[in-house]
Amino acid sequence: MSKIDELIQELCPDGVEYKALWEVTAWDKRFNGLERYMQKTIIQYPYVLANRLKELELPNGNVCLLSTGDYIAWTSEDTAGENICEGEIVAIPGGGKANIKYYKGKFVTADNRIATSLDDNTLLNKYLYYWMSFNKPLIESFYRGSGIKHPSMKAVLTMHLPIPPLPIQEEIVRILDKFTALEAELEAELEAELEARKKQYDYYRNQLLSPIEKDCKWYMNGNEAAYCQLSDLARISTGKLNANAMEEDGLYPFFTCAEMPYRINKYAFDTEAILISGNGSQVGHINHYFGKFNAYQRTYVLYKFSGSVVVQYLFHYFKAHLKSYILSNVKEGSVPYITLPMLKSFQIPIPPLSEQERIVSILDRFDALVNDISIGLPAEIEARRKQYEYYRGKLLSFKNIADRAEA
């Protein structure tokens, strides 16, 4: 029997009490839809806008800049000034997605909704953080809105959480802290190995493509390799929709300038295609897809390919050279984006089909090893995450003592 099982057997063998979040936590402001008695204590924190938060950033600071997203940075107490806060807190964004954070110490916050335990002898903040993280999918469902989504704080504060005795909370926090540290260490090792594999893929891709690039002529001549403009190899179009046209649980992929496609319920294409992000932070990112899909108006769609090119060969060549080609054709100081003439005139060496197929067979294997979530290192990383989530769920699940009383 584990220590946690022993503690449960000793301290709460019949189950634990479940309480609404509003009963055991104080938040940073009064929320709509809640009776006043549900928020007897309010702990206000000054918050700054996201762009202002980044302006405060300093190297080697001791004050955390608590963003609403993944951005993590630091500043000094002097620079933080009147915006400085201090405490042990759990935060969720006031807008966007349910990015749940724990922090203890001095911080400056963006527009977060901030909670802290009303009584450390009843509820540990770190236990609260792990319980909210475990329930992130449910909390995420409370974020609503057509543009930037905002949480229904009434729904959040009326969630019920198990309140085991303090020694059990402490043991859960100890175990999950250890699991989290181990998971981070293992993921760092796996990510390093994955990065090494990506470099290996890049190396072999360059080794395979470089001789072809050197031998290519500027004309078609029998079976010799030759350079062709992209406009001679595929039809080039764009989507017609705005980027916010996505629909939750849509039937078809919706390709925008983001790295991964969203979903949508109407399709405009039913074909094999290469999708290229035309602007934004992921400009030049490439997806290969076969089937029904739709696309954003700044996403380029390549389809109806020439019989002289293997589509997957084109995909690998784009991954090797398209991004650098885009950046070299952008005016200095301007935001990178792709124009149709720029894409049409992109030059590609076209060896005989048999050579293209040989190159594809080699690079597809490397690409799958690096990127396919169902095999190789990415699958191991995903397995580690699922293992962690499973054990976290087991630790945070308790019998409700009220159920026993009713029985």
C-alpha cells in the first residue's frame, strides 16, 4: 500500500467532502451572476495590458511577468513599481484560452482572473492548481464568445472540488511536483533527441537535393533534370474565406496561416494539394493534404500537378528552400508575406520521376520518424504526457462522503 493509500485509509476511509470553488477561494474581483455571499472576500491586483507587460521585461529580474498566454519573463521591483503584486496564487486568463498557472512570490499580472485559498489549513493553493489543471478541459468549455473568448466565472466558481485532509493534499502536491519535474526532464531529453533527428533529416535532404540542383539545366531535355517554374508544375490558387470562419467540430480541415488546420463544415476543394501559409508568423509553412478541405484567402493552394513531378518531392523541396526564398524576396524591414508572382516564379529542379520517387521514399521515412505522432519520438513524448495525466487523475479522484451519507 502506498503512503497516499495509507493516509486515505487513516484519515478519510469513507470519502471526502466536496465544496464549491467559491466556498474555499478568494478571487481578484466581483463576478456577474454570483450572489454577494459567494464572494465575501475580494483580493484586488493591479493588472497591465499585454503589450505593456513586455515593455517591463528585464534580464535577471526577480519579479514574474504573469501573462495570459505562454509568454514567461521577468522584471525588477523598481521597474514593476506600483504594478507589483505578491502572494501564492492560481490564475486563469480573463480572455483567450484556459491557460492555468500557479505562482508564489512577487509578480506583475496581465488580465488574469486570480484565485487564492481562503484558508491554507483547509485548501493548499498548489493542490488547487493541480486540481484545476486536471479539470482544464471543463474550464476551457466555460470560455465563450465569437471573437476572443471570456470565461463564465459563475460556471468556474460553482465547480465542486474534493477537499481531502491537509496531509493528503501535501502528499498529492509532493508526488505531482516530482512527476512534473521528471516529466519536464524526460521531455527535455526527448525534445533534444527530436531536434537532433530533425537536423539529421535536414542533412540527408540537402545531401539528396544538392547534386540535383548542381546538375539541373534551364531547359527540358529528355530525361535530364531541369529547372521549372512552379507555375508550370501546378495550378496556384487561394482560399476565399476569412481566417475566423472556422467552426468547432467541423467536418473538414480549414487551412489558414496557422501551423495546424482548424475545422469547418463547408469545403471548397476536393483534391490532393499543398497548402502554403501566405503571411503571419508561420509564413511559408507547408501542409500536404488529399481530400475535401477549405482555405483562408491568404493561404495558397497548389493542386492539379503536372505529370512530370511527384507531389511529395515538391513538398520536401519546399521544406528545404521555400522559407529562405520568401525571406530573400521581402523588402528590408517589412513583414514577410508571399505574393502570387513570387510563388509562380519559384524555381524547382525536376529530375526524372524515378529519381524523385527514390528521394521521396528516403525523406518520407525521416519525416515520419520526426513528425508522425503515431510513431517514433513524438509518440514517446505523447505517451509520457498521457501517463502523467492518468496518474494525476487517479490522485485527484476521491469518493464523495455525501454519497455514502445518502446511501
